[in-house]
Amino acid sequence: MEFVLEIARVVLYVVGILAFVGFNASYLVLLERKGSARFQLRHGPTEVGPFGLIQPVADAVKLLCKQILIPKNVDVILFFMAPILVLLPAILCMVTIPFGATIAARNFNLGLLMVFAFAAFNVFGILIGGWASHNKYANLAAARVVAQNIAYEIPTLLIVVAVVMVTGTFNLQEIVAQQAGGFWRWNILRLDLNPLQPVAFLMYFICLLAETNRAPFDMVEAESELVAGAYTEYSGMTFGVFFMAEYTNIVLGCCVATVLFLGGWQCPFGLVPGPHWFLLKMYALCFTVIWVRWSFPRVQFYNLLNLSWKILIPVSLANIILTALMLKVF
Amino acid sequence: MRNTIQEIISGAYSLAVGMKITICNLFRPTVTLHYPHESATMPARFRGHVELACDPETGKPKCVVCMACQRACPSGCISLDGQKSESGKGKVLTAYSLDFSLCSLCGLCVESCKFDALRFSKQYNLAFTRREECTFNLLERAQVKK
């Protein structure tokens, strides 16, 4: 009986997470298109359905129906493995995200570690895709992405380590549970534990943008200089999967930020905690990601690395030392 | 060290200003038109192809077939024809054709008209696939418009 229940649970969550990922990928694209249009005083998609709400369906049909072109000299196995390698870890990480007090596929003790272990795979997929494409732009973009992701993985993990020092656990459910009470109990405002906590959140957000290869750090695509970067040779649904992976990674990053800093499914005023608060905070962060993209131009590659190595890493190290001191002294 | 910190703070401030500008834009009305459903209104001095002005009372073109516009046109793209009016006084326009493929929109015809019977239209989406289509029958157009 227990075995059957377990199977049912697995199926339920696989379907649920895939639906969540698919829904987010399609409707965040619409939000991005609508948002970018409104930021630039345009209309955006309006023709398909009321206010263009069915546009993602039209996009999906178009992508699915398009021919997948395989250029000469590509490494076919790696070429098709790359999009899967980018999307799969993001979906896997969703397993441990606590959407509510009782809504999580699995409550791992090392959930946070698992998320970051799998999230590191993302860059690997893009590198393989760029390499397998046998295209100079794709190769260049892949090399850049590796440099970028190594540079930003370090401050991300350093910031997370500081948070874990405060929480004392890798379990995402517990991290959220510790932030119960009100918004002053959220990690972002726990100035008694570490006065640099809001700065840490800001740095985490910057790293999130860089890790998910979003503008102004979208070196992977850099359409003004590298055609379409690592995705140059991808067409049809292979490109679609990369696209889905990008938005899934954004959602995942925002989920983790919500859990670590914004109190997960806790209510800011201690009233009716639940998944609605989680989704509200998560989508607010997603909107901010889109907002940032349409506000700033792409940074130069050297400045991108300078920002990480010269500013983010020293500050996040200082953040760790400060946290340790605060923990020891108080 | 001090310079670096100053740079970071001023940089962060300028980023915040940028984000404020975009979020303000989000709540401002759009400047683009929803083209096939809406089209722009042309400014008063916009020069489309010339068209015949009609008398608002009779609905007939004001043209008296004096041929001044035809003579004024440097490209020779206007040709018109008229016949004696039935009441015996003056002439009535029977044909007015404009070869738009030759017209340079110089406006000498409009200037030369002493009866305000010619004016620039505000029509801006014109497209042709054949050369013959560039020749407009302005009399017909004026009547369709009416």
C-alpha cells in the first residue's frame, strides 16, 4: 500500500511540476513581451485572444511545428543533449522547493545544497550546446558563459553560506519555518543577525541575474555581437527547450530567493500563511527580473567579471566574517 | 578604496534612477497606434496626393475647368476635361486624372488654383502593384469620398 502511495505521489508531483514549469515558461514569456512593450510605451501582443492572452499557445504551436535543422559537422548526440541538460536540472531542483507548509514534493534535509548542486549543471548544458554547434559564435558564447558562471557561482554560494550560518540548516522547509511571525522576521530584515542582510539579498539578486544569463548579463545570447550566442544553430523545439530552461531557471532562482530571504510562504503580517504568499513574492521577483532586463543595457564582458571578482566576492566574504562575528558575539 | 566605494554608491544610484524611469513608463499611455485597427491622423501641412475640394452645399467639385493647374504642373501629370454647363454659364468638370507616378508633390497646382478647388489629401497608405494603378481618377475619388 505504501509503495502504491509513493508511486502516486511521484506521478502527481512530476505532472504538477512539469505543468508548473510549462505554464511559467509560456506565460512569463508573455509577461516579458507585454512588459517590455509597456516599458517602451508600445502595446505588445494583442491579437491572439483577449489582450493577447492566448499568444503563448500560438508560440508553442509555431515552435513545435518548425523543422529542427541540424547543421553539417555538428556532434548530433551532444547537440540534442544540451537543451535537455539545461532544462532537466532546473526541473529537478523544483522537487524540494516548499510552495507551502505541506506543498513540497520532497522535504530534503540537504535541499538547499541539492538546489545549488543541480543548478551548476545549467552552464554545462550551454557549454555542450555551444561546443556541439560547430559555430564560432556559439563557441565564443559558450566560453564566455563558463567564465561568467564560475565568476558568479562563487559569490552566490558565499552569500548562501552566510544565510545558512544564520539558519543553521539546509532544509528549505525549516528555513521558512524560522521566518514565521512577520516581515521583520524575514532573513532580509534580520539586521540583528547581520546588518548587511539587505545588501546580501541585493547581491544574491545580481548573482541570480548572472547565473540565469539574463540581461544585463546575457552573455550567452548577446544578440548584438554573437548572433544568438550559444543558441545560434538551434531551431524549432530545441531552441524552445532552451527558452523554457531560461524561464524555469529564473523561476527557480526567484523561488530560492523567496525561501532564503523573503520568508517563503509566510505572511508579512503573520496572517494566513500559505502558498499564495509564496507565489506573490516569487512572481514579484520574476517581474523585477524582467524590469531589470528592460532598464539596463548589456554590460561589457570585462566589467561583468570585474563586478564579480572585485566587488561581489570581497563583499560577500566580508558578509560571512561579519555574520560569524555577530553569531559569536551575540 | 574611497573612490571605489563612491563609484559603487553613485553607480547604484544611477541604476535606481534608470529603474524608476522604466517603471514610470509602465503606467504611461502607449505612444504607438494599433495599426490595422487605428491609423494616425496626419498633421495639417501633410502633403498626400492632391484631391478635388467639393462645394459643401451642392456636393459638386468647385473646379471651374480653368486649366491653371494643368499649366502650372512642371511634371505634366495633371490632365482634365470639362464641357459647357447646361445652364450655359461656365464649365463643368467631366474628367480629372492625376498620374501619381510622375507627381513630385510640389504643390504648384494647389497654389495656382484660384477657386480653392484643389488641396492635398491626408491619405498616406498607398501601394500599387501595377503602373496603371498610379493614375487616379480624382473626380471619381471626390465622389466616392462624398
